[in-house]
Amino acid sequence: MSTANAAAGVHVQSRAARLKRYTPAQLAIALLIAAFLLAFLIIPVANVVYIAFAEPDGGFTLSHFQSFFHLSLMRESFWNSLLVAGSSVVFATLIAVPLAYFTVRFQFRGALLIQTLGVLPLIMPPFVGAVAMQLIFGRSGSLNLLLKDAFDISLPIMDGLNGVIFVEALHYFPFILMNLVVALSNIDSAMEESAQNLGASGFRLFRRIVFPLAMPGYVAGASLVFVKVFDDLGTPLVLNVTNMLAPQAYLRITSVGIEDPIGYVISVLMIVFSLIALWASALALKGRDYATLQRGGSSLARRSLKPWQALLAYGWIALVLLLVLTPHIGILLLSFANVWSFSVLPDAYTMQHYATVFEDSPRMIWNTVFYCGIAALIDVLLGTAIAYLILRTRLPLRHSLDFMASAALAIPGVVLAIGYLRTFRGIEIPYSGELLTSSWLILVIAYAVRRLPYALRSCMAALQQLHVSLEEAAQNLGANQRRTITRIVVPLMGGGILAGFVASFMTAAVELSATIMLTTSQSYAPMSYGIYLYMQSAAGRGAGAALGVLAVAIVALGTYLSHKLLRSRAADLDRLV
Amino acid sequence: MKSTLFARHFAVAAAGIALTCGTVHAQVLAIVTSFPKDLTEVYKKAFETRNPGVKVEILNKGTSAGVAYVREAPANNKPDIFWASAPDAFEVLSKDKLLQKYDGRNASVPARIGSYPINDPQGYYYGQALAGYGLMWNTRYLKANKVPEPREWADLVKPVYFGHVAVSSPSRSGTTHLTVETILQGEGWDKGWSQMLQIAGNSAAITERSFGVPDGVNNGQYGIGLVIDFFGLSAKASGFPVEFVYPSVTSIVPANIGLIANAKNAELGKKFIAFTLSQEGQELLLDPKISRLPVLPGVYAKAPKDYPNPFGGKIKARVNFDSDLSEARYYVVSSMFDQMITFRHKDLVAATKAIHDASAKLAGKNNPQAQKLLAEARELAFAPIVGEGKAKDKEFLALFRDTKRDSERTKKITGLEEYWNSLARKNYAQAVELASRAASMAR
């Protein structure tokens, strides 16, 4: 095909697009998506906001907010939440930055292994990590028992807010690590080399050149950590810290009842702060140009470390990885432990807990796979559709879909759950007579809505990288629009869609904030709730840990399989080309 | 190719939905309970094998969350059974007409334990197991920290226990509420609160869940915990290095089971209740993982040696628990505990430490002025912020009992809570100052 022809084709296409900006089918899909988001995100959240400002008879009032700020406990919770989220970002940075910098910018053996191990914390529910960390770093944990024996000192690592910060930082630092690894690998090494030619080296080079260039990745990761920590409910609960916002909202709603307005005020504040964090991260990057001319690994020259530097770097990384993996080691030990009480290691080992789990709760394992699978499927379907509508059509107001879906990122799980309980109170699922709020469906919906932003981002990215000329070629060859989408667009977006599926699935499988409030019955409970439940009795501790190990194994296996699938698909595509 | 993949996904999803909907049509018995999985799983299995085609659905909630859940479930879709420890929760439920009255007694169950009726005299709910409150401790922890074994609540106020105790909060745990009420009723309002404040001041943590206490004692984080008996007994039976005693200021009260009004499956619910009260159902309580005290005296013949028997007179329960009194001041006690102790724990611990330090320095010295300061510090730190008179005031109690919260009431209650909270903080800070002044006088 000649260039002239192709140009003419594009011209015809765009004129056609001008005449008719969208097809009825596209409009219908857009309306369906909007209806879904309205029903399960906007209205429940709006309801929560409304209650926070409403008198029982319907009038507007600020008095609930006055009551809230009048309570010194609430003010304290508010500051504690900010403090914990902020400090967690600082500690997560201290862990993530060296890992990312050393493994990306230097010749480093085992870089991939380190980066993979670095993601492991994400696939364990943070509150499970907290239980394990108590046993290792707690008052009478292994570390303190050893220290007490040797030096007669003990470190209050797990006491109160310290413990929450420690657990959260260890759990969420991979968000910074992953974003930073990508950002660092995209830096043009010419920048670094110019700086070196001009005499910069060592820490100065990192501080003045490398880190500023990687700033977008860092800020994206850091703001995500802030939001996640701000929102987390399970960890403070397990560590008996109640004077923070998320636990207070939970305690208020579950013990005073769904009528208590203070719970709604807390919810509104949590939304506002999540929004501020995300907005600030966008603002920090605005008006700066981070684009570098050359991208990608090819231009990247990894520098080598001097022997003493290497020793330091490896030592530090080994230490960090050991720390990062302690929750996993702890939970593994606990799942095999007979009795583990006031001793460095368990007294004896057994397989009994795994037997208990397989006998009692195979249903929970299946539930997790099933719920998170459906939720992730909904997410990639919605994500692909939204991405297509935004990038390939000129539907009016199409960007509001993206905005609505992404807004879910700023809605804490507790708040969404409260919104659901309030909005759908007494509503039955047609034909089953079952209440929506006490069925498993509500969990699936909550997971789908909360994880949609992840799937959407990867679908958007996948479609952006796909040049429109491929679709035009298909259409020139006679394919209609549906065929073009199903045969060309979706298969070529495959990698991105799969990545979105995995991200949604993984994070939904370990979520507890909404789960704990929305789960009503044990037979519909997913694993994360099951672990929480098991941990409520002396004999159940080992079984809970065993279930935790299984959860980690399932998520890890899923991630590995999808990566493998992704790679073989990529190979297929290469053969095609 | 992609479309077949999607088709397969949908098939899986559809099959899953069909499967889950299929179970809805079996006869389902919904039980709201605060009991751990170890207990509910045993009963669920036993009942399902005896009644093929029946599915037992366990809704696991904390006691107060469970009450809220029953209250807020729509009238045409109520769960069937409420099963929990705290008698006051049942009082609340039956007062709000959320329980169904019927005669389902097992005639072999005695009418009373001590002076406490085992079954609700009005017939709304039935005692299903007995529970006493006491102290459990980790033997390894106490040995390593050279702390003596306690026998009575009053032991725990001693300086030697500073930092070694753990309690939960009554607003979070129905059983802790009972423990606190037992102490308040056994010792009287002012003395009881003073003891409670001193114990809390010696505590390493106020745990969020009632199980947080035995869990922490089991794994050795805390030395001693205030717990309901089966937490201690079942941990011991599971092999943990722990011991449990009933102090003399304890009460034996029934853990109850009741049919919820407008239950979807009332007949099945009655059948389940009858099963839990039968010889067979009572024997399940002796399972080492459960370790609860049956209400049927005959069952103790099958119990292992050393199993506590409340009918034999071995447990001396000095307190005759008054559940009307407990129910009337339920929210006040919970709220006071939270404002004075749970949320101000750090300050209370600081005050307690300063007082212990000062009294250690003053020990054996004759310094009336310093002793006076120390007594003032104690008074500030360990006296309840609401006196006994006010705690009997009906209007005051009514303010807390109504769960409907308009902005006026919310303002009133939050105002009161704020007042308590900041008063407690001020008192503790002042106590620290007085105690250190007293200590500095000791020469």
C-alpha cells in the first residue's frame, strides 16, 4: 500500500469520525459502565458524605463535624493516622531506594531475584504479617528474648504506633520499589554520564541528577503508600492500636451502630486526605518536564562497584531482604509450630494445622479464587472498554468515566463498606430473596470497584502503546469495528490486560478493610477473613497461619503463571512479526 | 482465540454462580455468634450430620456488633439464633423484642447456679454453658521475669506486676464487660473502679479484641491476662505453658442461646437449641479445644480429672451477678472505661509508674508531707470520674442507652466523652507531678 493511499484512508476515517462521533453500541457500553460506577461507587460514597452533613430529619448541619473536632480522641486519632502514614512513607523510602538504585544502575548479581523478592510482601495481608512480626520483634519475640539474654535490653519495635509504622513500611515499600525501578531504567544514561564528566559522583550524583530524574516514579509510589497506610484497618486492629482514624471508624460503626454520625465524619475525612495525597503527587510533578530523549534499556550502561562498595551494598541489601522476609518466615514457622510461647523458636513442629485447614476451610480458598477472579475479570473488561472509549472514540464526557473509575483509589475500604451497608440496607437480590449486603456478591463488587484503577491504568497504557495504524490496516482490509476490536486490539493489548488482571487479583486477595465489614457468614468468607477468624482462638493460631501461607502460595503461583503466559504470548507475537 | 478464552471465563463464573445459588435452596440455619471457630465448627458438623440437608451458617460477630446486626437486619430477613457469652446482650435483645419467647428448656438443667438463674425467667433465652472469670498466666514468662503467680484481682495492683498484665476493653468485648462488671459489683462502684484503674495502670496493653489477651499470654507477650475461663482452659488443653485460676471475687454466669424473633427458620432454630442443651450437645463442650463448663450437671462425670465443676462448690463465686444493673449502665461503663483507660492508657501508665516509684522511695521513711502528696496522686489517678451517685441517675443513664443519635444527642454525648477524656488526662498528668514531688522529698 502506498503512503498516499494510507494517508487518504486516515483522512476518510477522520472525516467519518467527525460526521458521526460514536456508534450507538459505544454509547450503550459507556452508559452501562457509568451506571455501574454510579450505583456501586458514586452513590454509596455520596451517601456517606451526605450523612456526615445531615440532620436526621434531612437538614444540613456542620454539628457532627463540630462534635468530631471537639473530641480530643478524634483529633489525636487524626494526627496519629497522618503521622503513621507519613512515617511509613519515610521508612518505605529508606528500604526501597537503595534496593532500586543498586540493582538498576550498577552491575549487580541477582538483581532480578532481589527485585522479585522485593515484591513478595505485597502478596501477604499486612495484618498476617503483623501477627508474625509480633512473634519475632514483639515484647517477648525471638529478637527481644535473644537481646535480653545477651545484653539485658529489649527494643520496643512493635509497641503502639511504632509497630504499625514498621509493619506498614515493610508491607507497602514494594509500591515505591516497583515504580522506582521502572523510572530508573528509563533514565537516559547520557544524563548521568554528562554529570560525571562535569565532575559529579557518588551521593551527589544520586541526589542532584538520578533521583530528581526518577522523581515521577518515586512520587507515584510514595503517594500510593501514603493512601494505603492511611486506609489500612487490619494492621492497627491486630496490633491493638485503636487511636487512629480507620479503627475509630470501624469501632464506631460496628459497636455504636450504623446510625452513629461520627463514623461518617471520619469517613469523609479519610476520603479528603486520600484525595489530597493523590492531588499533591500530581501537583508535585506538574509543570516539570521529565522526558528524556532516549529511553529503554539499550542505552543503559550499568556501572560497576568498587569491592568495598560492593561489600557494603550487598550487606545492606541482604539485611533489608532479611527484614522484608521476616513476616514470611515467621508465618511459615507458626504454621508448622506445635506450641510457640515465650521462646526464640517453636517447641515442636507439626503438619496438623494444614490438615485442619484442608478439612475445615477448602471453601474459603475456593471463595478467594472465585471472588477475586470475577472481580479482576470485571476490572479488565471495564478497563479495556473505558480505555478504548477514551483513546479511540470521541464520545462526549468520556473522560468522566476515567475520572470516576480512578476516584476509587481515594476511597478507603472502610468507607466504601460503610456506604454499601447504608445504601443497600434491606435490598434483596432478585429471585433469591437474599440480602445484597449479606451475600458474597457485595464482596465481589467491592473488590471490583476498589481494584478498578489498577486494571484501568494497565489497560490504558497497553492501548496507548498500540499504534492506531494497526486498527486502520485491519479496517482497510475489510474488518468491521467489532472484528477489529476482538481480533486486533484485545489480543495486542493482551499483556497489559493480563497485567491488570494480576494486579487486581493479587491486591483483592489480600484485602481486609472492606472484607471484614462486609463478610457476614463463614461459608461466604474469603481467605483473608478466614485467617482473621482463625486467629481468634488458641488452637486456631496455627491454622490461621497455615491458611496465610496457602494464600501467599496461591497468589504467588498465580502471578508466576501469568508472567509465564505473558512471556510465551510475547514470543508468539514475535514469531508472527 | 480470545473470545473462546472469555467464553471459558464466563462459563466458570456462571457455574460458580449456579453452585452458590444452589446452596441457597437447602435449609439454612443462620446463627449469629461471638464464639470462635473452634467451638462453632464442632457444633456445625455435629448438627449437620444429624440433620442431612440442613446447612448451618455461622455469622461471626463480636457481641455488640452482633446485637447491632440483629437489630438492623430487615424484619423479613432475620437470622435464626443468637449465641453469645454476655447475658447483658440478651437482656438488650429481649427488651427490644428481638428474641422469640418459647419453652425449650431441658428439664435436667438446674434452675440456678448460685443465685443466678441459668435460663431467662421470661423464657426468651437459655443458658447453654457456664462461664467464670479469672486470671491466666504464662508460666515461662513469669519465671523468666521473676514475677509471682497471682491469686486475686487485688494482687494485680501491686508494683511487682507493673507492665506484665493485659486486659481488653468492655466496649469491644462482651466478656471483658462482664469481668469489669463483676469487679464493680463485687467491690462496689468506687473501690471497683479504683482497682480496675490500678490494674490497667499495671497493664502492658489494652487489647482491641477479647482474644487479644489470651493470645498475648499464650505467645508470651504478656505475663498475666484477665480472661473468661475457657480461654485459659482451652489454651492449657492445647498445650500452651499457661495456668488459670478463679479468684474469689468472681461470678459464674451462663453463656446463652436464644431464638431471634421473626426467624426465617424458627423450627430448625428450636431444634438446634434443643440439640445444644441435650446430653450429646453438652458433651461437645468438653472438647479440649472448647473447654467450657456444661449446664447439665450429669455431663461432668465424663469430664477429665481436674475439670472445674461449678456445681460441686469447688469454685467459690462470691459475686451474685446482677444483670439488670449491668444492663442499665452498660454503655456508661463501656464509655467510661474507654475514655479513662483505653484511649488514655499511655498517660495512666505514666501516672502508675510515677506512683510506684514514689512509694518505693518513701517505703520505710516517715515523711507525712510526702505521704500526703502521694495519697493525693493516688486519688487523682485511681478514682472514677463519675461517682456512684451519678452512675445511678436514671436520666444520665438514659442518655447513653438510646441508639438513635440526632445531632443534639450526639453533641451531648461527645461533649461528655470529651470532658471525661480531657479530665482523665489532666488528672494523670497532675498525679505524675505530685508523685514525683513526693519522691523528691524522700531523703
